[in-house]
Amino acid sequence: MVYIVSWDEFVDRSVQLFKADPESTRYVVKYRHCDGKLVLKVTDNKECLKFKTDQAQEARKMEKLNNIFFTFMARGPDVDLSEVNGKEQMETQPVKKGRGRKQ
């Protein structure tokens, strides 16, 4: 289990690993508050990819990776990744007005 240093390489290899065997691929997120470290692990029991960071900026990139994996799980591994957006997709949705107290 070697840590991959480059975020882009980690994402590319993780997507390849998932597409190769979507049934047995797992994605694990571990955060240690006392150290401020975020560790991401993708494995299929044969190959293990890990990425470690303590930067908040890189932790935000994790959101896009989550969206990629959620899309693969929902639509299948043959989906076009150009359709997968991160936060931009959520921002374009209309805001619902609740029945809360008016201000």
C-alpha cells in the first residue's frame, strides 16, 4: 500500500480500478481530527490505492471524487464522466422556499 502523491493520478487510477471491477471495488474515507489528516483509499482486494492530505483545498476535491463514484454506482461504470459535476451542479438547482418564519 503506497500513497499516491498526485491527486490527478489518484483519481485516474481509482476510476480505472472501479471500471475494471465495479462489484468488488471499495472506497474508504478516513479523517483523523487530532492530526488533521484525510486519507482516501480505493481497493479491489488485489490493488490498493491511497491518498493522504492535510490541506483543506484537497479535501474539497474529495467532493468531486464522491460524485464520480456515486454516478458510477447509480448509472453504471460506462457513464460519460463529462456529465459529472461537483459543486456546480448543486448550485444550479433552484432554492426551495420553506414554510419557516418570515424575516
